[in-house]
Amino acid sequence: MQRQPTLCIVTAVAALAFVGHAAAQENCNLTAIGSGKVATVRDGGTLMLEDGRELRLAGIEVADGSRGALLALVGGRPLRLEQLGPEPDRYGRLVGFGFPGEDGQSLQQALLAEGRARVSAQIGNKACAEALLTTERQARAERRGHWADPNFAPLQAENLPRLQAERGHFALVEGKVLSARESGATIYVNFGRRWTRDFTVTILKRQQHTFAAAGLEPKRLEGRHIRVRGWIEQRGGPIIAAEAPEQIELID
């Protein structure tokens, strides 16, 4: 009696992932770079190919427990490989999108749809970022996979002990912007009155026009509720350095 609803959910997830990939395919400008067969799944976001190449899945951050989901998606099938840019990462790994067999959806879209990954801080292409973010939002709204765990949910900007505990980790943080101030080459988007303690998002002034073009003029964020994604650092209070507009989402 329980198998039919499960099948419906899986089918719906696959359909959403396919639609998201179709949108990305239209504007994302992915470049085909051949194919490969998976030798091992190292973790939830990294694959070792039989030809010796190591593939890191671009555009997503995975959590503990995602390896099994990726292993099931690969299923021993060869991968079609595509990427946004030609450069490997600093560890020499290929960074790209993998499409198992004849599937029209990438491994990234499938992991996001199942709630087993979050979209990275920087994608490098607006259309790709929006396609991935749309899938993540749907999975989060429906509490799929890791999103069913309250500890995986976006952190609140005022919860300073939790933010400090997540220092050095990738996270989503939500809250109301109190002010945006410039100092030297940096714009500080503040969520509290004390920079030595409260959460802050930093944006380099030379990147201000890029954010403004995306509808995220820093000073116009005052009084708005936003969601920001990135790696939490500690500089006085906890901060996230926003280097790309896709890191910030307007909540209201």
C-alpha cells in the first residue's frame, strides 16, 4: 500500500529535476567534455572515473549521508560530462556536471531534488544558478531528504551561538538587515548593531554594480529579510563574504 505514493514522489522529483535541467540547458552554456565511467564514489559530491580523472560535482555542497544517494543515482551507468569552464580546481579535479546514461537531468539536479545537497555560493552563470536554486527551494519547501531535519534548515542571523558553532562550514543564514555601511573597500551588510558580535555579510565595493544589476543594491537591502549562503568565518562577529549575487535571496 505504501509503494504507490513513494513512486509518485520519485516521479514528481524526477520531473522537477528534468524541467530545471531543461531551463539550464537553454541558457546555461554547458560545454560537453566527453564521457566517463565511474570507478568509485568517494563522497556525496566526488567521483573517481575509470580513466583516472576525479570529478567534483559543480554547483552544489553536499552533507554527510549524501554518498548513498549519489551512488544510487550513478547506478553503474556511464556519465556524460559537461562543464561551465575549462579549469580544474586547485586539487586538479575536473569540475563539471554529470548526466548518467541517457538521463536529461544532471546528478546535481537529482541530488538537490531529493534534498541531499544545497546550491553552492558561486555558480558562475545566472541561468545555471537560478535552475539549481529553483530545485533547492522546492525540496526545502517540501522538506525532502535533509530538509526534514531541523538542524539542516537555514540558520537565523540572531542565533549567534549556532553561527559561531558553524564557523568554517557552509550554511544558509536568514534574517533582517539592519543597515548597510561602507568602510574602505568593503560594504558591510549588518544584521545587528555590534559588528564585534553580530552577524554581517561583506561585499567588496568593486562588486557593488554586479549586485545592483541583479536587483540587490546593498543599501537597498536595509529593512529587508534576506537569505545568504556561503562559508561562515569569524571576524569579530560571524560573517559570510558575498562574492556573487546568487548568494543572496530576498525573502520578502
